[in-house]
Amino acid sequence: MPALVLTPTPLEDALLTLVDPIEVTDRLKVMRQQESGTYRVFDYLKKHGELLKRVNKPIDEDCRVKMCEWCYQVVDFCKFRRETVSIGMSYLDRYLCSRPGRSALANRKEYQLTAMTALYIAIKIHEPLEMETALLADLSRGCYEEMEFVHKEEELLQALKWRVGGPTALGFIQHYLALLPDTVHPAVAEAMMDYARYQTELAISEHSLVDIHPSEIGLAALLNAMEGMDVSLLSPKAQAKFVRTLEKVSGCQVEDVAVIQSTLSMLLCNLVKNDDQVLDACEETDLEREYQTRSSPSKHRQSPVSVTRKQQ
């Protein structure tokens, strides 16, 4: 499986909405109810395994990695929040868990259209600027027309029953950090946020985590971040107190997310091993070249990423 490539950008330092510690417990309770109910996701590749076996080129885990890479290119180039990718992918996952979404599991081109449309919807709802469907059509390099995105948007929203405000792993981390002991310096909390946030970005492309609750992914990422802090910055006493609080508000014990912690650590290690494949931040990306030449007619009818491209 190809490793997801993430290029750090100044956008990583964007400020998140402050959370009132007094409201944290009640808000976390509601978020946990949402992730277990309306916004619950199951492993659709596993459940529909028999269906996928009858398809020549079904959707697989690699498709998710490639679409995540493309989505991150889009939000980085447009200077949107990276969490918007997480929101868009959650729309995609929930759609694929629905009855209308089954057709996308058996058709890579439709899967790619759905993923692009899911990101488009996430940007429209959660960002201050909206992408035009004309731009999406141009970025698809002629694979899709504007109206295809319009029709898919309506279909996707109806399948989601217009519920587009579910909790994310980063949202849980943000609330968890509001419960840090008062003795912890704000710079320590900021460092933990950055480390945990980076892990959640890696987790988005990992299909084995698709049916894991965002609260558990957020908890695992934060525990990894805490373990990486020097004891001079975060004392063992403060760590123990924070862990007890997290177990209480998250509804799960530290040992319950040990496997998730290991998975996130492995994803990070694999990314480091493939560091030579990371694009230089100053290089012109394929997306930038496509955007700059979007007014010129395309001579190719290739997809923006290689989800539908013939495997070599």
C-alpha cells in the first residue's frame, strides 16, 4: 500500500476555536452520542466483500490513500483547514455505508466522483469560501462535467439525511486539551495539539480505522503526544491526573486504545521512512499547474489522482 504523503504547511498553526472547560463534559457527552448513533460508520469493504469479489476493479484501501492525498493538495493550495478533509472523508464513509453508496464501491470512477463531491460539500459548509463546480470539473481533467458534481451532491446529501455536522477526532482532541491541569504551560498544550493533529491527518487515510470512533482516535493520538513530552514540561503527576480525567470523560480506559496508539505510531514511522517521497514545499505541485492552466483545454482524460488509472 502506498504511504500517504503529508507536507507540513504554515496552515498547521491555524488557531482553533477556544473551548470553555466548564462546558467540555456536557459537549463531549453529546459528541459521543453522535458518533455512536447518527454518525456511526462500519467497515463497508469488509461487509460488502462478496459484492467486491464480483467486480473487476473494486474499491480498495489504496483508493482511500490516493483520494486523501488529492484532498490535502486541494485544501493546502486553497488555504483551507486540513480538518475539512477529515469532514469530507466522513461524508464519503457514511455515504458508502448507505444503500445508495453501494454502487460507488463497485466503480472506481464513481468512487472518485463521490470523494471529490464530499470534499466540495465540506468546503462549502465549513470554509468561508466556496469552490465552484467548474473548478472541480477542471481539476478532474475532463473526467467529470459540472452537472455530475451537482447531481452527486444532491444524492450524497440525501443519503446522509442532511446531517453534516458530526464530531471529528481533532474536535475531541481540542475538547480533551481543555481539561489539562492548570499547572501545564499553554505552550505544552500547543505542542501536544500539533503532534496529535498530525496523527489524525494520517489516520484519515487508514481504512483499518474507518469504523473506530473519532473519540478513541483522538484519545490515542493525544496519549501518544503526551508520551512524547519531556517530564520537565509535563510532570508524571500532571500526566497521571490528565489520564484519569480523559478516561472519565471519554468513557474508555487507556488500555482500550492501545492498539490504535500502535497503529498511529506505525503510520508515523512509515511516513518518516518514506520521507524522500515528500514534495518540497517550494515545488510547484500538479494541482498548482492544473489550476494555473485550467483555462486551457485538456488533451488528456485522466483522473486527478490514479484511483481510476490502470495499475502498472
